[in-house]
Amino acid sequence: MSFSIRQFNESLYVEHLEEASFIFEQRAAYLDDPEVTWLELGEWDNRLEAHLDALVVGGGHAVSVCDERRIDCDDGELHAIVRVYCRHRALSRIRDLFGELVEAENDTVVAVAQALRHEMPSEWRDMMHELAQHDSSQLRTIAAHVLGYRRLADPRILLQQLSLTNDANERREVAWALGRCGDDSAIAALAALLDDAEVAETAAVALMRLGHQQTVKTGHLALHQQAWPRRTLSLGAGPGAAQSLIDVIGFGDTAIVDSLGILGELSAVRPLLDCLSQEPLAAAAANALNTITGADLYEDQFVADDFDPDELFDHERELYEADGTVPTRDGETPFGSDVAVPTCDRERWETWLAEHRNGFRAGVRHRLGQSFSPRALLDTLTAEQSSHALRVAAYEELVIRYRLAVPFEADLPVPLQQGMLNQIAQWINQLGSQFEAGRWYFNGQIVS
């Protein structure tokens, strides 16, 4: 049976879509993986770009393959298909796709929104605002995310959208977008969301990004009754926040421990040392100590590989089902590898702190061993070992505390991140000297 050039090309396009789907899923999984640095994600970005480029170069034939696969594909493939459509300016196909997403599952909504935020031509902005007023909550959620991510949203439309929805995912996306594109007109609507447990944390960050300092005061008052201040206070609060969080550390919430690391007050070091022996706070406490001190104290920890019981040999499956025995490499050691994790060895921490105590000043905030400043936050963003969560917080702090105007997101493709980090560095070189290192700021002003 002969195999034509067209059939051969078609098989290649299908393979490109399947590979793009795999890469999309892997990158999403690796984003919060402590074993994978943010810079290493750039390798996945480059691999994905190669497959997308091949589908674009494939022209009309590749697009027709995308049309056929779209009928029954996974979310990763759909993500790639949407990106290819955007690069071909195939607006009619995008509109057809929207008709298929009216009742889509949330994972599908996320995959499409993430494709559009990267690839949507700017001239489609009005179309996206129309989508924000659609009857479908799923489509409105996509619109809010894309418009916010790209800083293209009209806050009036977002506020109208917020007033009409009962869906938590949509409210969260709209609140997030208002924090990036809103103005004072959004304050009242966002403040009302602080009583909504599903959205309050996102709304609080949005309010602080817009310069609403009352949110910090509200957070202090709500700290004992509500969860949202436990993480958000660290992004905008003043000198009293560390003690307020130490007072509730007994709640056993890792968000409180994370916040103490972000705040960077030396008064938190002793309580964090106490947490090193307390599960489930120990790992978070070690991370927080590294965030404050920049000590980079790590130790190797064995992490067993995940496996699918259906893939085991029959005798392995029997042992696993009988008593949980897992496959081993040599009859004794499970399959896995050593991973460097922040050490929870209190003695090591006590020794390090004693040796370096002269490098820290009482009454001054610290980040990675430096006096807290825009430069220290940039170093947090560029440090290879910084976790995704810490990098997200560092960007929010630059906006909330110092009024950074450079758009950035910590999940952007790495090449784009590097370009924006260069812009942030230029901003710091020009304006960073006006901020006193180690002091507390909110919206560009010192707070006490």
C-alpha cells in the first residue's frame, strides 16, 4: 500500500500535536516541582515552540489536521491547536471553538485561556471583551484571564462581569484581572469579596496592587477568623505583621510559615526554628529560613518514584496488593533518587546563624541575606533555586510595595521572563535608590 507525501505530512502533524500536548502537561506539572528550576522550564518552552513552529510552517494542511483533531482531543492538544489558530489569524476557527466550550470542564477552560494569553493578536481585544459578556461562565472566565494577563482589560466590563456571576472560578479570574487592569472604581467590588472565602485571597492581592492600604488593616482584624490574611499580609503589611502571624502559628497552617519567610523579620527566626521539628510545618519553616537568610542549607532526601500498579509484573502486583511492598532496584532499595531539600536539621541552622549573626541587623527586613529592597526582590526572581510560589510573591511585592509598572508573570515562557526581568533591572537602576533598604513600604511610601 503506497503512502503519499500528504499522508506522511499528516502523520507528522499529528505527532507534533501529541508531543505538544505532552510538553504542555509536563511543564504545568514541573511549575511547582522543587526538583525543577524555573530556568530549566525554558528547555520545555523551546521544545514546545519547535512543535508549534512546525505546525505553522505546515500551512493549510496542518490547520486542517488541527480541525480534525479538535473534534476529539485532550486539553494539551487543544492548547496547541488554539495557539496554531492564533498564529494563522484564524479568527473564524477561534469563534467556532468558543461555541464548543460553552459548557467545558475547568481544565479545558484553563488550557484554552493559557493558549490565548500567549498568542491572541492584540487586535482581537474587542472580540475578547465581547466574550466577557457572553452567557457562558466558561467563556467569560477565559476572557477575564486573557485580558488580565495581557493587561488589555476594560475595568468597566470586568466589573459588570463580576456583578453578574455566581461562579467561583470566574469571580477569582475577574478579581485577579482587576488587580492588573483595574483602578479606584474597582475598590468597592473587590473589598466586598473579602467575605467570600473562595475568592478573598485573590481579591486582597488585587486590592493591595491598586494601592488600597485598608486591606492590610482588615487583614490584621480578620487574621484569627479567616484564612486569607495568612498569606496576603506578607505582601503589603507593615512591621507589626510578623508578630501577628507568630501569634497564630499554632494554627498549623503552612501559609503562616511561608509569610514569615516573605516578611523577613529576624523576630521570626526563633519561632521558625521551633517549627523545624513540627509536622506539617517543618519543610515550610526550612524554606522560610532560607528565604530570610540566604543560607541555602540543603540536604539530600530520597524520593521514591511514582508508579502505576497496572504496569507491575504479576509477582510485583501480588506483593504490592498484599502488603504494600513496592518494586526495588536491588531487592532492598525502592526506585527513586536523592533530591536536595532545605534542611530541617536545627543544629545545622543554629550553627550557621551563630557564625553569620553579624551579617544581619535588628529591626531591618531581610531577603536572601540582604536588607530588603527592590534589588533583593529582583534577586529573588532571578535566583535559580527560587520556588514558583516565592517568585510569584516577589513580583507582587514589587508592585504592592514599590509600584513597579513593568508587566510580569512568573509562569511566562522563560525567554519572555528574561526580557522582562531585564526591564525590571533597568527600572531598579533608575528608581531603586529612592527606597531605603530594610524599610517597610506600601504603594511607594514608608509605613510604620
